[in-house]
Amino acid sequence: DIQMTQSPSSLSASVGDRVTITCRASQGISSWLAWYQQKPDKAPKSLINGASRLQSGVPSRFSGSGSATDFTLTISSLQPEDSATYYCQQYNSYPITFGQGTRLEIK
Amino acid sequence: EVRLLESGGGLVPPGGSLRLSCAASGFTFSSYTMTWVRQAPGKGLEWVSAISDSGSNTFYADSVKGRFTISRDNSKSTLYLQMNSLRADDTAIYYCAKDGDSVGAVDYWGQGTLVTVSS
């Protein structure tokens, strides 16, 4: 199985900050990488697929990059509503696997 | 508008069975792979199972293989998850999810249904 490792596990940042979350795959997955946002007691929301393609309706301050084993999710200017847990997911092969999550708090 | 509505969750004793359903609307159900993802209390997301658009191909996490069965009825736009031999570590919120044009990447999620395995 492909292991997905996110860093950091948690972070705290201020409104307006640029925030970057990293996701590393245990083997190459090309660009078969998605990002999801989950707020407390809510279902996840899809943000990005194909490593860099924004889902419809996702604010442009979110962006994704990377390929093979190293990926990043960037929020260019943090907003209060971005407080959530973020997960990466590989869909290069079954079984599909998620990262452990990164909890983002607003200072 | 895409809607995914799960049902069938509840309290079941260890060793018991439960069948989850997911009623889909707002898209051509028969054209998309569908997925179940779960989340244990206070934990992260865990992919459980997926089924191809026609239902001819199914995939399972090792943790549920041989105990869970995914199926779909395209005439009813409904996804199912039959869960047998349930264990305490199957306790979780189970989310129904629709894959997008890239199979494996979810674009829409249901609100989830809670399964609690306890005596």
C-alpha cells in the first residue's frame, strides 16, 4: 500500500498569512493526488484533484502543486473560515490512502 | 445539485450485521464510480471501498475485505454497503462519496451516517 505522510500535523497562523502543507507519498503517484478540507462535525469538502486542479467553487487562494512523491497545498492569504483539518489522498492505485491530516488553526 | 443521502447507521453488537444505503440524485448515477469512506471518532479519514460505474469492479481496504460488500442499483441510483462480522473498531461515521471524472478522486460527499459497534 502507498503511505501518505503530511507535515506538519498541526499549525497555527494569522489571518493574511501564506500557509503551506506538505504531503509525501511512499512511492511515485504521478499527479494522482487530491486535497480535502474538513471542518469540525462536518463532512469533508473536495478542494483539489490532479495535484493542482481546483474543484468548482473553491476560492483561488487555494492552490496545489507537486508530482511523483512530493506535494504541497498552499493558502495564499489565510482567512478565518479556513480553520479546518486538511487531508491529502492518493488515487494512483487501490487501496486508496489518505494522509493523517493537518489541523490548521487561526491565531 | 448533487445530493448523497446515507441511511442505515445505528447501534449493533459485535459480530452483528448492518446495511448502509446511499440515495443519490442530481447526476447520472450510472456514469460514476462510487466510494465509501469512514472516520472513527476523533480520527482521520479511512477509505473503505469503491465500486465502478457498472458495478462490475469492486475494491476494498484490507481492514474490511471479506466482511464488507459494496454494491449498487443503478436503476434506483442507490449505493449500498453490507457490513458483516462487525467489530468495535468499525465504529465510525461512514460517508458515501461520488468520484469525479478522475476515478478515485471524490468530488461530492454525503453527510455521513454513524455506525456504533458495542454490546
